Amino acid sequence: MEPLLVILAVLAVVLIAGTFFFVNRSTGRKGPELEPPSPGTTLAPPRPAEPVLDGDRAATGTAVLDRVPEVVEPEVVEPEVVEPEVVEPEVVEPPKKPSFRDRLAKARATFAGFLGRTRIDEETWDELEEALIRADLGVGPATELLDQLRARVKSEGLETGEQLVEALKVEMKAQLAHADRSLRLDEGRTNVWLFVGVNGVGKTTTIGKLGKRQVSEGKNVVMAAGDTFRAAAAEQLETWAERAGAHIVRGSEGADPSAIIFDAIEAAAARGADLVLADTAGRLHTKSNLMEELSKVRRVADKDPGHVTEVLLVLDATTGQNGLVQARQFTEATDVTGVVLTKLDGSAKGGIVFAIHQELGIPVKLVGLGETADDLVDFDPEEFVEGLLAV
């Protein structure tokens, strides 16, 4: 059935195609039929295209057959000059160095009641005596200072609290004025500066700071790690030596401090060094055998080629009158030449300076006002007293 349907469809297509072919052939059509022109119409030949006229010749009708293209010069654009913005460098203020006034706030507070007095009476003297003792001057130095001050008030006829404060400043400065606070350094010798004191007062740190200062001044410095009993003392001093640019001599833990310090002195002499800064173990001033060993260190350090020019007792300014006891014991053992007062950083009272000076005759040479190397400064009596009694 399906083949039959296909055959019939093919035949139908052929029949339709044939019919269309014969119809077209009989009519003679070959394309679309055009309408003939109307009678009397004349066909004109095609008009040639008009030539393009140029410029003035366009007015005369002259054709430009060979036109030369106009050359257009490129416009020169000057680059815009942009002035560079001038940026002012930021000015970084250096950190403010601590001053005696900043660090003596607590000590100054003990004088607050006395400084506010408007007239001089017995109550004024009582308040002043109490303030001096609370500031760690001690009973002896405070009594001596008050006696001198009373005599001045009487002789000069002082009447107001302000006049009394100024008179007190004069007396304090006078007591501290007559002392040699320089650090001795003999040219051409292997100078040795010994640092003594109990544990925890800052001996090793003081050596590091002072060594940095001496190196910056052009000195050739050797550090001796003579504290062989405190854990990590040698490592701490070695770190400071690297910062300062100094040489260091150290031994094993528990080694003889005298031997290490003498080795450092010989090494310094061989290098032509100017100065040996010798650390020592933190001796308890109540232990007589340890103080005797410290005396031995002092003797060995002074043997040729060594030349001990300073024995600096390092004291914690916060220890108060106990520092005076330490100073007395260390002076007997090592012949202390000066005091380094550390940790005068706001919590200390500071009056121990007068006690040491008056009772032992030992000058305070250096003061630690902060943590950095630059905060170890020369002791200045003028600045110290002004900071202590600033209104």
C-alpha cells in the first residue's frame, strides 16, 4: 500500500510541473512586461555626471580634473607642564628625655604641705622636718640641714614661705656642691671601673649604658662578665656589648670572678683598650665571706697591667635608708669612689643622695632616669634640687 501511495505522489508532481512548463511556453513570457512609451515622447541620451568644481575656479565653471589633495599640517599641541607637588617632610619630634623634675614627682609630693605655707612659724618647721625625713634624707642629715636653715632665716630676716623655700634650695645645693663627680680615666693606662652592689639594682644594665656612652666618645672598651653566679648575667652583658660595639671577656658559670676580670684586663692591654668595665656578683652586704671575696676582686683588678680608677656602687633609689647601710659596707670592702643611683623613675624619693653625701662623703656621679641608654645621665645638683622643690 505504501509503495502505491509514493508512486501516485510522484506522478502528481510530474503532471503539475509539465502543465506549468507548457503554459509559459505558449504565452512567450520571459520576464516582467514593460509598459511602452506614450506616443510623441523623445528619449534623451543619458546626461554625463557634472565635474566637481574647486575653489575660485568653481565660479568660472572650470572643472578640476586632477585635484591635488590639500596638505593639512598637524596641530602642534604643547604638553602641559605640571609642577610637581612639593611635599614637606614630616618633622618627627625626638622623644623627650626625662628630667629630674619628671622623675622626682613622688619626692616632691612629700613637700606639698610645706611648699604651700605662706608664713614661717613652728608648724612650718615641723612640716619641713617631717617632709625631709619622709624624702629619705635620714634623721641626721635632716637635722643638720634644718639647723643651717634656721640660722639663715634669722640672719636674713626671712618671713614668708616662699623665702623659706628659696633658702632651703640654697642650703641643699651648697651641701652637694663640693664634690668631684667626674669619672676618672687616666690616659695611657688600662683603666678599670669596678661595679659593685647587691642583686637587682641594675649593675649589668648600668655597665651596658655607660659602655655605650664611652664607645660613642671614641674609647676602646672591654667588658668583663665577672658575675658568674647569676644565671644569664654573662648573656645579658654580651648583648649590651654588641649594642655598644665593645669587646667582652666571659667565662663559664661559677668560675672565679677575679680570674675572669684579670683575663679581661690582659686582653684589654693587648688590644690597647682604654677601659675595662668589670661586672661583679651581687653580694649581700650581710655576708662577710662574700664581701671578703669582693675585696679580693678589687686587689686583683689593680695588679699590673690593671689600674682601678673607679669603684662605682650601684644603688636602687627606691631602697631608701637601706641603701645607706649597703653603701657603708661596700665602701669598707672596696673603697667606693662614687655612686650610681638607678631607678629614679617616679617611685623613688631621692633624699638618699643627701644621706650618702653627708654621712659617707661619697658623691653621686650618675643617675638612671629611665630604661634607655641615654637615660643614664650625670648627676646635676642644681637640677636635682630644683626638681625636688619645684612649686
